[in-house]
Amino acid sequence: MTPPIAPAGWSRWLVPPAALAVHLSIGQAYSWSVFKPPLESALDLSGTQSALPFQLGIVMLGLSAAFGGTLVERRGPRWAMTVALVCFCSGFLISALGAETRQYWLIVLGYGFVGGIGLGIGYISPVSTLIKWFPDRPGTATGIAIMGFGGGALIASPWSQAMLDHFGSDSSGIALAFLVHGLVYALFMSLGVFLIRLPRPRPGAQTLPGAESGAVLLIGSVQVSARSALRTPQFWCLWIVLCMNVTAGIGILERAAPMITDFFANTSAAVSASAAAGFVALLSAANMAGRIGWSSLSDVIGRKNIYRVYLLVGIAMYVVIFLAGDTAKPLFVLCAMVILSFYGGGFATLPAYLKDLFGTYQVGAIHGRLLTAWSVAGVLGPLIVNRVADAQSDAGKSGPQLYGVSFVIMICLLAVGLIANEFVRPVHPRHHLDTRKGEPDGHAAAEPGV
């Protein structure tokens, strides 16, 4: 399972396609809202209940990334991609069985628990490898790969809707759609498993105990171990920033199809199921574009500044939707796309932000631990939006009134993230790694290279 070292003359630009093969597949998670209305109808579920597989999947994503981050880096990206393939695709097969037998708990177990492990391991599998291949442009490199996770729904959303239209929206039709997803994604993710390569170490490069697979450390800059990173305020400030930004974006994303339908249900511009699926695809495109566009911009203006943009402009977009979102469909779509572009950009910029603060020594493991913020947000965002919408519906309200309270909450959460970002400072030297001992003791250490 150890990926081969790239031969002399190997182009580093062949590595991002390997990451994309995995991330485009697991990015299907962002098209879950397409399955919500059929599941609610076929299995008599509420909006909160139909969100559970997605919520559990995001929880397991963060937990598996956190607990498996060090193991992933020790065993290498090919092992991680294989585990991701098996878990993610098995999750679809279990879900297909659950839909066919009308056992909703099997869908939660398959898509949420088993598939969620595949999401987490697959998500972090190429990140540190890409940073090692592209130390000069970490934002762009990780943005290219993580762009695939955001863009997965651009393919999966219309594809899923087409299968539901063809197979039917009853439990048997949903089961067939899940089955096709599992088989096709297994083939596509196999490309990443076979394409991945590690960079060749430079002659004389220093390797430390506990350094991640393929890491190259040069004397002169900051390196912080994963254990020490957890003791820094920078880690927890970034945890809050990520959690708030993700909560604000995932709340819209998880309920995207029914949300746009509800917003314009009482107007002359009603939204059909196909148009709602198209809206999900547009959000996926914005999510994907934000991951490469905003993360590349962060290489120019800095990570802290780009997060200021994400959080401050995100607040403004939510205010516009809250005040005038139902007056014009293009305005609603545009604001939602901007919010989702920031959501995606936040994910893609994060590894480079971590590399700037903590170095490359165990950046994959640190990244995995930080993704527990995604687990919390994966529950918090959909729970806020769905629970408030269900409560408002029970109170006899409809249309935009279902979401007003949720949007006010999201505005407040983004403000909290904006404040936390302002507290991010360079890591204190006492946490820096001593390259002679592999322990933090205040000595300056390393800079990445390939």
C-alpha cells in the first residue's frame, strides 16, 4: 500500500488529478439535499430526520480525520485512499439495502457512519502530500484538490436527480440510485489510488522521528508537532473560525433544494424539483470555484485577510437574503453562491493557514484534528436550519418565514468567527520543535521543501 516515489522528471502537476479523483467522488455528500424530499415522502420522515445521514456523515468525517490523521500520514496516501474507497462505497451499498427494505436505520448506518469514515479518511488523504509537492504555492495546491470535494455535487446533483426520475422516487428507486452511486464511485476512486506518488527527498534533507510520510524539513523556520499544536491558542482560534464558517455554509447546503422551493412557493416564480436540483449544482459550482479561487488569492493577500473576507462579506450576504431574498430569484441565488464560495474557500485555505502557523512536520495530523470543528458544524448547521423550519411550519408559517430566525443565528455565528480570526498570532517559540530532539523546547526549526 506504500505509494511509489516519483521517478526523476515526474511532473508534480500529475499529483492533483489523483487527489481530484477521490475528492470529486466523496464530494457527493454535498448533493444530499436532492435525496431529502424523496426520502421524506417514501419513508414518512421529517426534515430533521432526513438530514440525519448527512449530519452523521459530517460528524464521522471530522472524527475519522482527527483520530486517523496520524495513521494516515504514517501509512501514506495510497493506504488512505483505499480505505476511503472501501468505506465510502460500502456506505452506499448498505444504504441501498436500507432503502429497498425500508429500514431507515440502515441508511443512517451506511451513508452516515460507514460512508462518513470514508469521507474523513479520503478528505485528508492527499492534503499533506500536495503541500510537500507545492511548498511554494500551498494555497493553490490544496485548493485544486479540495476543489474536487466542493465540486462533487456539481456532477452528483443532476446525476442523482436523473436517476431518481428514471428509477422513481419510491424506496426501490432510491435504492437503485444508491447502488449505482456505490459502484461507479468505486471505479472512479480507484484512479486516485493508482496515480498517487510521493515526492523524491532532496539529497541531505533532514528527517525527524514522527515526521509525516515524504516530509522534508530544512533548518530555519517554524515546525510544531500535532501534540504541541493542541496546546496553542492559535489552534483553538482556528477551530472556532472553521466551525462558524462551516455552520453558516452547511446550513444552506444541506437544505438547498427544499429551501429555494420554500422561498418562492407562494410567488409566481415557483421552483420545480429539477430547478431545485439545478440550484444545488450551482451551489456546488460556487463551492468548487471558491476553493481554488479564494485559496489562490490567499497566497497573495495572506490567510488571515482572506478569512476576514469570508466572514465579513458572508455576514453581508446573509443580511441581504434575510431582508430581500424572496424579492428576486437571481438575488437569492447570487447571495447563496457567494456564501458557498466562502464556505469552500475556508476549507481550501485551511491547510495553508496551518502550514504557515505550524510548519509541515505533522500538518496532516493537525489538519485532521482541526476537522473536528467540521463535525460539530455538520450537526449544528443542519440542526439549526431544519429544527427552526420544522418549528415554524408547525406554527403555520411558510415561505421565507421558515428561515428568518436561522439566518439571524448564522449572522451571529459568523461574527463570532470574525472575532476569533483576529486573535490568531504567530505561534510562541516555546511550542517550536527542536530538530535535534524532535521535541518542542523553543528552538527554531524547519521549512518545507521538496
